[in-house]
Amino acid sequence: EKLEQKCEVSYQGVEGKNALELLKSSHKVETQTFGEMGEFVTTIDGVKAPATHFWAFSVNGKLAEVGAGDYQTKSDDTLNWKLQKIEL
């Protein structure tokens, strides 16, 4: 399997749970904590974001404006993670 094919994860929201805890409940996740910005996902299911990319988190097709740990999901949310190139 190519890296790209493994580089997308989707799931439904659950009332009262945040996006990060849902991700962790169904996938193997590694995170790094950056001060006040909270936890950043660095690896999902063994796929570590290379230096040129990051794990981007979107809700219903739009890039999230808050960290996954701060996003309280709703049951009709579709959450998506994929490797995205860092634009400098």
C-alpha cells in the first residue's frame, strides 16, 4: 500500500466527545503537546507525518479552526484527517 492510501481517516462525531478522543478510541494515535496550543496529532495508525506534511483535521469538509481536542463533535459531523502538505 502506498503512503497516500493510508493517509486518510474518517469517522462520525458523537455528542459530548471531542474529535481527538474519538480518533484515539478507534485508531492508534501519537501526539505531541505544544504549550497552549494543546495536542497535535503526529502519527495515525503508524503513519507519521513527514516534515513536509501535517495531519490536517476537517469537519464536514472544512478545515477545523480549533484543535481536535477542543472540538466537541455532534452526531451529524463527519470528521476527516488527512496528510496535507505544509505551504510555506
